[in-house]
Amino acid sequence: MQMLGALFLIAMGAGVLAVGWRGYRVGELPAGSNFMRPFRPNRDDNPLAFRFYLALYCCGGTALAVWGLLALAGMAPPLRLR
């Protein structure tokens, strides 16, 4: 069960990094909603928000992937799955 949790963390980290990479290449990131419309900051209209969310995606994805790798090696607490 610990290996499954570690692989899940690695997969989620890779997914978040993939979304960040795709947003970097396209120039637009998904960032939640702005009332009833989706909020998608892009490089041209809102560069500060674009860079903030890009950094958030990169740091979050890297943290998840590193936690998964450390859990797989036994150096971090595994994800608790019930």
C-alpha cells in the first residue's frame, strides 16, 4: 500500500508539472474561476498572475514528485490511503 501511495504522489506531481509546462508553452494557465467564468491568466494580458501561477504549478508539482520519490525510498512518511 505504501508503494501505491508513493506512485500516486509521483503521478500527481508529474501531472501538475505537465499542466504547468503546457501552460508555459501555450502562454495561458488554468487558475480557477473568476465568479462564473474560468480564470486563465496569459502572458500578454496579465503577466504577473501568469508568472505567479506558473511558479505555483512548478513548485507544487516538484514538491509532490519529490515527496513521492522520498516515500518510495523510505525517507519520508508515505501517503495515508484508507
